[in-house]
Amino acid sequence: MTTPPRLPARIVGWAAARLSWGETACGDLAEEHALLTARRGRTWSAAWYWGQAALLVATVVGQFVIHASSAARTVLFIGDRPMTTLVKEIRVAARTLRRYPLITAAIVLTLALGLGVNAAAFSMLDALVLRPFSLPEVDRLAVVSEWSEDNSSPHDPEESVSPANFTDWRQQSRGFESLAAFGWWQVNFSGGDQPERVLGFRVSADFFRTLKLAPRLGRFIDETDTTNGPRKVVVIGFGVWQRRFAARPDIVGQNVKIDGEFYDVIGIAPEGFDFPSGSAVWGPLDAGPEALRERNNRYLTVIGRLADGRSRADASAEMNVIGDRLRREHPQDNERHSPLVQSFTAGMIDPGMDQILGMIQLGAILVLVIGGANIANLLLARGWDRRREIALRLAIGAGRARLLRQLLIESAVLAAIAVPVSLAFAWGSIRILKSAMPARILPFVPGWADMDIDGRLLLVISATALLASVLFSIFPALQASRPNVVNTLREGGRSVAGNRSGRVVRSALVVGQMAVAVPLLVATGFTGSAARQFALGPQGYDPEGIITMRTVLVDATHPDADARRRFAEQLIDGAARLPGVESAATTTFLPSDGSNATRELVVDGRPDAGQGRRPTAAYRAVSSRYFDTMRLPLLEGRAFGTGDTADSMPVAIVSQALANRLWPGESALGRRLQLPTTDDTRWITIVGVAGNIIDDWFSRRNGPMLYVPMPQRPTYLVNLVLRSGGDPTTLSGEVRSLLTSIDPSQPPIYIMTMKGMLHERTVGLQMIGAMMGVLGALAVVLAAIGLYSLMAYHVSQRRHEIGVRMALGASQGTVVRQTVWRAWWLASVGIVIGLVPAYLLTGVLRGILFNVVSIQPGHFGAIVLGLVGIAIVASLIPARQASKVDPAVALRSE
Amino acid sequence: MTDGPAYIGELEQLVLLAILQCGDDAYTVSIRHVLADRSHRRLARGALYTSLERLEAKRLVSSRLGEPLAVRGGRARRYFTVTADGLEALRKARQAVDNLSRGLEGLLEKP
């Protein structure tokens, strides 16, 4: 005898279990299979059996669909005139909700809070990550970058491509209709009245064509402007045109002064266009033969528009082939680099932004879930209170489907009330967030200005509200619509200790709330402590009492080292004489100002590893009193002095990190270094070792730094640093006039305190910390309310039992202990469950928070203790109420 | 049913007739074979089973389980018998067809 093949037989078994005639079908199929095997052979019968199994599965699926749709129809459309019935039922629902005003208000408020945080989070996610760029057909744009194997931090596609590789890509690629490149070009802009520092970009001839833009006036940059070296022409942003030139159309064709030289204005950009974020002027990129030979210097950002019919995957595959070819052809420069094609949005937003905002959105969803558990709990309690009404309706003939529908409509009405409240909450949050963003940072966060309540948000939040209200109310509704009619009516609504499954579910909800709150609080704790550390943690220098001013010299006015040195010295001398100034200095880059320069180093007595493989350090040219002014401690040797001049022996001070890296276990003093990639390749002697500093919280914490005396290597970047005995902000006017008195054509880029600079650099993280703080606080409050209401309900349902116990001799203390014990137990189970996802989360968090905060067991301990404490406090009030039950009254009331 | 046997549809008539044709050996597989052979209709498995369930619910057929069989993986066959009500329903249905066909022999007979 033959048996059917095993796998389809299992499938048949599965399907049969779901069909009323399944058992018979199973037997018949086995019998017919045996018959067929005897007649036509095994293969034939096996194939036939497979077919029959598939038919059975299709039958099961078909029955399910029919069943589900008829159930949905029953619940949604009862009565011959569905709309009239619906309106009537909404009225009934509103009346019922009014009958329980406190519960209704609590549900609406909880739902509104949960939805509000989700709305605020989604508005950010949508504006900053999902669609931060309002450019034509932005989904057909891509960012192409050079990805380096050596890079350990997250890949930043901006400023990663060399001109020669870009040129080869453009010539060889067919997947892109056009490829364009641009590079940073910050300029001193004069024309109109005051000189001003504006952000600009040098762009290739294809830039505006790739973005599919038309000029507001005049023309955009084309090949004639770039191919034989950059011509002195400029496209001006709409904002600058309005602000500085009063929107005069005749400005096109005239010239403006940029970095001390005259540039012809050839066009005005369309309104609202400021890409790359914050740009106000666009000049031509140097596409001359000399510039295009540069393959090892990577400073361009490359964007492309996909050719018709090509996908990003096609373009990516093609770029990989081109990358391989270029690696073979130029192994020296391209050995460790490969092209990477990303979507425009993914490539242009700050690395990590999507993860951070994703984390906030997830936190908001968790808050909604925790609040949802409270709503479910309230509805369960109300369902229990209403069971007599419901039983009566069932007894006089209302169908269960009809009751279920009524209860769901009540939830939908609650959601409809909660949505506008939540949007008001979100609107307020967005306003607060927007006002917290410093104006100077604003242009660099694409999409920030567009963050608002719009139709899309309304749609998402309404859908979430409906889904959440149905989800949170479905179980209570099912529970309420299934009372034991006879018993309920016979009891006459007297309370016994609630029904058992309802009680279990309510406890499970509270356990779940605690379990969800733990990972959320862990995330809150970590972001909070990272934000705190960024703003207030030790920086390695003393930012208190310091005001700074940045300006950038240009070749036209300060053509050589002497002119730049003279300018800096004049500035320092003038500043030192200002009232209240304790000391003054200059540096090329300040800590936390977001810019940096590095130099490759050759160490005396060691072989030169060659370009690209040498050790590097952040490079700063500072004046003699820089270390005092910043209160940056010198650990060994001396500071720079007046003797370190252009003509004296070249000297340098290294940070401790650099000393340890180059000469571990030995003193760095007296050692010699060379800067092979600069014009001056004389040996430099180390005369001092300075303490490590947080030069940048995100990328350069306690890293290797090399300081050289400004008079020996003056640059066009001048940052004045003043230490004041009093409030440094009072000096800003005098610093500005000082600059004007030295050179009226020289604009200050900014004048701000060091504390302000630190704040600006880390404001994003502080905002994230604050947002996570709000979410964490809401989670704790909602979980505490959940536990409180459960315990209060528990006590009210058990008054009779407590009365009996007390009549039999239980003390008030015992009653309090039992109630608190129960709360403690529920909270503990939840917390233990929550610790598992919380622990898994820590790894993810560390990555998201730039590895700044290490995960400490103390954090976990504090969160666990805090939650347990809150659980106990939340249960104390109900526990005290329980202990005040008068046995006589409790017994009589039954 | 208060007023005699229930009204039965065409499929139910065919199933009842097939059961009668099978005699003592009327169980799902044989009924399906007879239906396929004599009425040239390949009835979906589910359709046959649900008709049988419906006929049993209307008490037009009754069923009993046979012995468990190895060839059916240890499951028993369910044997069906047409009840007196079932026979009556068949007669009525046939009567109705006959009554309605009277005078139309010219049209309905094979040419």
C-alpha cells in the first residue's frame, strides 16, 4: 500500500483542520491517491496529490476571505440605510461618552498626548529625512561619492570626490543623464553697503541643468564659464538679490565685489532655491586642464540625474565597473576608494540624522502604546461598569455585531476629538523646536524651515488615531459585548471581583507598559547624558568668559604672509587694549566651530611612508598668548613667546595625544617634524606639549593636534579670542569697531562667545536630548497612571473582600502591604521583561550617539530603581484607601 | 419542515440519485465517481461535501461511519443512505419536472 507524499500530506492535514468536511477529505484523498498509484504510477499520483493539496489550501483561503468580508460588512453596515444608522449611532456614542465625562476626558487627553508627540516627531522626520529638498523630480537625483576603505566613521558623501575622478565618471557614465560637482566657496561679499560674509559654492557647468532649474533672471553658469579656468561671473540667490539689491532687475550685467575682486552678475536664482543648504551665491568651478588633473585631493560633492529608463541600481552597477577601471588605471590614488551611489536625500542629509529621528519617532510610538494600554484599561473598566446595560441590550435582541460596532464607533468618536487636540500640541512643540534653533545654523539644516502641520501630517495622524483607537478598544469591546446575560441581569449590577479574564488582561497591560517604558527610558537617559556632556562636560580648555570673532582675509587685500601677519598683530594689539580684556590671541580654527585643517607629518629619524599614508594631525597656527587666553594647560615645555618670529627657528607645540602617538613612552620635547605637503618644509622643533581638548564633539575628541606660531605661518583665517574678566558679550560692539578701524572692507563672519559656539555646535544633540526627555517623562507618567488606576480599580472591586478580611482581623498595615506588594510585583515583572530589549538597544544607541556615551550598569540601576519607586508611590494612594475600608460598611453594601 | 419534504436543487437531486445508484457502497469517493461517470460533471470536492452536509442537515440523507481503513490513513468511510424524506423530495422534484415538461416533448426529445 502506498501513502501520499509527506509534505503535501501535512498541507492537506493543515487545511483539513480548518474545514468542516476536512476529515472526510483527508481520507478520500488518501484512498484516491492509492487508487491512482496502482493505476498510473507513483509520479502521476504524487503530482495529482500536490494539486489536490493546493486546491484545499485555496478553499481555506477563499472561505477565510468570504468570512472576514461578511463579518466586516456586518459590523460596518447594519440596517437597510447604513448612513442614517451610522449618524444615529454616532449620536448615541456621543451621548454615552458624555455619561462618563471623566473617563472620556482621560482617554481623549491620553490619546491626544500620544498622538501629539507622534505628530511632532513625524513632522520632523518628514521635513528633515523623508523630503527635505523641494527640487524638481528629486527622486531621479542621486549623490555619487568616493567611499574610502580607511574611513571608520560613518561615510559622509559630501566633499569626497577628486576633480579627475569626477571628470572620468562624467565621460564614462551612461546611467546618468548628467553629473555635476560643486565645492565650498565662502566669500566676502561687498556690493550695496556693508561687506558681508556669505556662503557660496563653486559649481560645474551641469549643476543647474542637473537640478532642472530655470533662472529667475539672466542665465546660469555654463561651459564657457568653467572650461578655461573659472571666469569671474556669479549667480546670486533670490534672498541676497531682494535684501542687498532691492530686487533691481538691472543688477544682472553689473558687477559686485567678491573677496576684493569684481565679478559679473549673470543671473538670479529662483525664489526659495538655496541648495547646497544655505547658499547665497554660485560661481563657476575651475574645470581647466590643470585643475582636472587633481586625483588625490578630494573636495567635490557630486550629484547626478538618472538617465531615462535607468534606475539607481543600474547607475550603481555601472559606477562600480567605472570605479574598478579607475582603480586599475590609477592605483596610487584610487587603490582604497570606490564610487558609491546613494539617493539624493540619503546622501545630502547629515549622516545619522535618519537614525536619530527614527529613534525619536519610535520613542513617540512607544509613548502612544503606553498611553494606549491606559485607554484599554479604562475601556475595560467602563465595559465592566456598563455590562448590565449591554446585557439588557443583548437580552432584548441586539446582535453582538451591532454592539461591537457601537463600541467601535465610540472609539472612533474619541479619536476624532483627540486629533485636533493632538495637532495643537504638535503645533506648539514645532514652534518651540523652531525657536530653539539658532538662526546661524538654520540654513544648514535642509527642511527645518518647512517643518509644519500640513495635509500629509493631518492624514498620517488621523489614520494613526483611528488605528490606535480601534486597536486599543477592540479587546475591551469584545469583552464587553460578551457578558453572561443571565448572570449579569440576576446580579443586578452588583460587583464581584471583576471577571477573571478582564483582570488578567488589565494586569498584563500594566506589565506591558512597564516593559515598554524601560527601553524608552534607557534611550532617554543616554541621549540626555550625551547632551549634557556635550554642553557642560570638560572641554580641555575653559570656554567661560571668552568672546571670539572670525574673519577671513582675501588675496586682493592681504596678498602675502607679511600682510596677514601684520593684520593679525594689529588685531591682537588693539583687542588687548579694550577695557576689561585680560588677554587676546588669534588662531586659525577654534574648537567647535565646525571647521578643521589637517597636515601630514614626517617624523625626523623615521622613513617617510609617502603621501596619503603619513600620520596626520589637526593643524592650528596660533599667536603667542593663545594657550593662556584659552586656559589650555601646557603639560611640558613652554608656550610660544615673542621670540618665535618669522625669522627664528621653526617651532611647534603638540597635543598630548599626538606626543603619545608619535613618541609613546618618551618625551616629545626637542623632537623634529616636517610638514611635507606645505610650502615650508623646514624641520620644526617641538618645544611644548599641551593638554588634549575636545576640538569637535562629533569627530575630534582628544585627538592629535599640532600648534605652530602664527608669525611663522600666518594664514588668511583669523579667529580672534578674547578673555574678559566680566561678561564677554559686552565686548561685541567694540570688537566690531576694532575690525572696522583696522580694515573697513573686512566683514566679521561672526562675533560670539565660546559658550555660544559650543551651544550652536551641539544644539542638535541637546534638542534630541530634550525631546527624548519629554518622551521619557510622558512614558513614566503614563505608566504610573496605568498602575495607579489598576490598583485603584483593584481596591474598589475588592472592597467587600477587604472588608471581610479586616473583619476577620487583618490590620490596616497588612492591607496596605498587600496592595503595594501587588503593584511592586507587576512593575517588577514588566521591568525584567523590558531589560532585555533595553540591553539590546544599548549597542544601537552607542552608534547613534557618536560613541560619546559609554553604557554603564549604573544607568540601568537608576532606571530600574526609579521605575520601582514610581510604581510603589503610584500604588500608595489606592493602598491607603483600601486600608480605610470600614468592614461594617463594606459588608452592608453587599 | 411542516409542509412535506424540502425543495431541493439540481445538484442535490444529482447527489441523491448518485447515492441511490451506489446502493450499499455509497460513500464520498464512490458517489463522486458515479456522478462523474453518469452525469459527466466533475464536481468540486468541497461542493460535494457541503451538499452532503446540507442534505444531512435537511434529513434527506443519513450517514454512518464504517471501520477505520489503512488505505485511508486510519480514517473511516462515511456511508450515506437516502431517507424516506429524501426519496419523497426526489419524487416531488421529478414530478415537478414532468409536470412542467408535459406538452413540450417535441422540443425536449432528441431529434
